[in-house]
Amino acid sequence: MIDFNVPPSTGKEPVYIAQAIANKKICGDGPFTKKCHRFLEEKTGAAAVYLTTSGTSALEMAAILSEIGPGDEVILPSYTFCSTADAFVARGARLVFVDIRPDTMNIDETKIEAAITDRTRVIAVVHYAGVSCEMDAIMEIARRHGLKVVEDAAQAVGSYYKGKALGTIGDFGCFSFHETKNYSMGEGGALLLPTLDKRDEAEICREKGTDRSRFFRGQGTKYTWADFGSSYLPSDINAAYLWAQLEMFDEIFNDRMKTWQTYDEALRPLREAGLIETQTIPEGCAHNAHMYYIKAKDLAERTALISHLKALGILAVFHYIPLHSSPAGLKFGRFAGEDVWTTRESERLLRLPLYYGITPEDTARVIEGVRSFYCH
Ligand SMILES: *Cc1c(COP(=O)(O)O)cnc(C)c1O
């Protein structure tokens, strides 16, 4: 059986986890967490990076720091994982879903402005498959209307837009280190700040509402309950796992990219014959090979293709059911404008197995599986 995903591991994880235990500092913000922070700051150019317990909790922090309150509206794509929405619903926000572009499956920047009302506070963009949204246009709209931009960059660690790391372009960036993502700590994530303006607020929010981080930096003689917060910092044991991956950042990146390119080249003839569609990477976007997906003609063809692959021992999966048509989406939001692409494209998309360390033999079997479905 070729699995759809295998969680990344480099071999050093048990060594670093044992070290974290020997350090007698297994709570949050220990030595491994600090190493991860510095690495990610350097890699992305963010002014500050904070590990969190999940990508979802990084999004929750972004919603809190955006000062979202009951009745405020948040614009987001309907084609995303529900965490993008949950974080804002937790603050009492109403969701306003906007259609996607069929080429990247990202929010259609030309349809955002029509969805803005006097209650809109935030535009939450999702860089699907690690491919950037049109950030120049989106930032321009946000600045003109006085809105904050939250980047759900859960899938976009190591991706760039016109040379800028994703997660550092808007007001807040959110990474995920879930086991299905390019770099993992089991469950985990990170909040990225483009400047230090919100540093104190972010640290207070992450540390149960205390100003402990300032105190430990020596900026204050005591620490106290300063504002509303929660516990968003992960154990240093988890950070030790992540460190083993970050240390081999490029190797993991290159390995995934090689598989991505192998799929893309091998499936080109099917695309050129008009049998499938493959991914579009727009000018100026450098992606991270988070995902390789193809698009079948329609839902029926995709269902048949999944069964065909399964019979060959290959697990290919689809996602997401558009949020606006899910029970929670109906309860918490509305679709602004017309759903031209969201539902239609979501029914055609199929993700092929792609993970760090997938063998060339397995990749070749997947390619052959797709080919044999279309050419018989
Ligand atoms: C994975 C993912 C999340 C959630 O991340 P977790 O670490 O699982 O909480 C949020 N948004 C998107 C687009 C994701 O792919």
C-alpha cells in the first residue's frame, strides 16, 4: 500500500527529545523552542516567530491580536480547512466567504472588495498548496479599507511571493507543523510577526495573559496578569522533534520538490491531451512542494479514479467540502457573490501521495496508476 502521507522524520528526533528531557526544561520556551524561533526568524525574515501548540492556535492568536469581536466580519475563502474559520468564530465573528480562482484554488483577489462592509475587520487568506495568493493586490485593498490581513500559511512553510516569505507579508502569519505538513512536531504551529509592534501583546496572549516574557528579558521587576490570554506554547519535547527537521530544512524541501517535479513532468502528456489539469504556479510564486494535485473532469470521474488507484494499492485523497455548504459554515457565515468555482473545482481535485522520503519506485507506481486510468 502506498500511503497518502507519512509523517516526516530525519532520525535525529529521539536524540533531541532525550536531550530535552536531560535539560530538565520540558515546558515551553526551552532551548529547543528558542533554536526553532531563531531558525524560523532567519529563514523567513519575520521580526518574531513563536511556536504554538497547533496551526489552529496560531490562527486563534492572530484573531485575538486582530481584536476581533462579536459581530465583526472576516473575509475568507470557502475552500479551506475549517481552522481558518474556527479561530474567528471563537471571537464571535461572522464569516464572509469569497470565491476562489480556479488556477490556484486561492481566494479570488478581484472579488474581495465587493464583500467588504462597514463591519469587515480582517481578510484571512489561505496560501493553498503552498502557492501564494496575490498579496500585492490583497494588501492594497486591506490598507485602503483599514483592514488587517491574516495569512493562513499552514501549508506554506518555505514558500515565497516576489521574494518575501509567506507568513511575513500580512499583519500576522500562521504556520502549521502538524504531521501532514512539510515540517512537523506532531501537533504544532507558529505565529509570525512582520514587525515588533505587536510583540508584547503576542507574548502576553501566548503565556496565559502574563507579561512573563518581558520579565524574563529583564524589562520589568515582576510579572503579572496583564491581559486576556491562553496557553499556546508547546512543550520543548515537541520543539526538539521539530528541530531535527528544521536542521535538515533544505534536504526535506529538495526531496519533496524532486517528487513534485517528477509527477509534473510525467503527467504533462495527460494534461496536454486535455485529460486532466495540473497545478498552476503563477509568476512570482516560489512554492514548497507541499502538495501535488490533479483535477479530473468532474466528481464522477474523480470517484472512479480514486477507486482505480485504491485497487492498485495507492491512497489518493481529496479535500475540502466547501465551508459555506457545511453545517457550521451555514450557521456562522454567508457566501458573498456567486460560487462560480469553489464547489465545482473542489469536486474535481485529487491529491497524490507526496511526503518526505517517498521512493522513486512508489512515485512511478502512482504515475502509472493515473496513466492506466486515462489510457486504456
Ligand atoms: C493544517 C492546516 C491548518 C491547521 O493546522 P493544525 O496545525 O492542524 O491546527 C489550518 N489551515 C490550513 C489551510 C491547513 O492546511
